Amino acid sequence: MTDLKTDTKLAIELEEKGYDFYAQTATMTKNPLAASTLSSLADREKEHIKRITEFYNSLTGGQPLAANWLSAAAVPPEKAELLKPILIKLKESLNRKFETSEDINEAYNVAEGLERDSYNLYEKIAKESKDETARKFYSALAQEEREHYAIL
């Protein structure tokens, strides 16, 4: 088993990689649905970065977690809640032209890989951790990553 701090630092890096990919790809695609989906996933990755960084800071002696932190952080949004911003952004961008389906498929394949890697990491941390907060937090993140994958 690796160190929880090391795993948490890796989780931050993985989420940052996902955010960068989703944000950049969303601006490059002309497909409204792909742009909306990727942009919404970028927003969720930004939220993950924030929550994981808070957890990391508490592990490294920084700001302790608030008493209610886990209850707010450990409840993954419902699929409908994840889809709502995608549909709103899609409605706003319907006048865009479509690009080739091959480009979109490649972007979705990369996105699926990112979500799968995140899910696998979070499941591993949740299973190996002796820290109850870490187990609950990473289990919830894994659930959300599985929902992201299903959306793709």
C-alpha cells in the first residue's frame, strides 16, 4: 500500500490533467453536445481538485477539515444533476457546426480513459486506506467518476 498523502497528491494531478484536457477540448470542438459535455466535466474536475486539495491540506498539517466537510464532499451528484449543465450549455451552443465524428470519438476515448483511471485510483485508495474519512471520500469520488464515464 502506498502512502495516503502520495495517493492524494496523485489524485490532484490526475484531476488537473482531466480538467486541462476537458477545458481545452471543449473549446476546440465544434460539436455542441461534445463541447457541452466536456465543459461540464471540466467544471466537475475543478470541484474535485478543490475537494481533494482540501483533504490533502488536512493530511499535511494545513487547514483542518470542517466538521461537516465529509457530509458535503462525500455525496456525489445524481446523474440528472450532472446532465443539467451539459444540456444548458448544449442549448446555448446549438448554432455551432459539427466536426468529424472521428475527432469527437478520439476525444471521448481519451475522456473515458481519464475517468477510468480516476475511478481505479479512487477505488484503490478507498479499499486500502485505514482512515475512515479517506475511505468515504474516495468511495464517493469513485462513484462520481463512474457516473462521468457513463455519461460519456
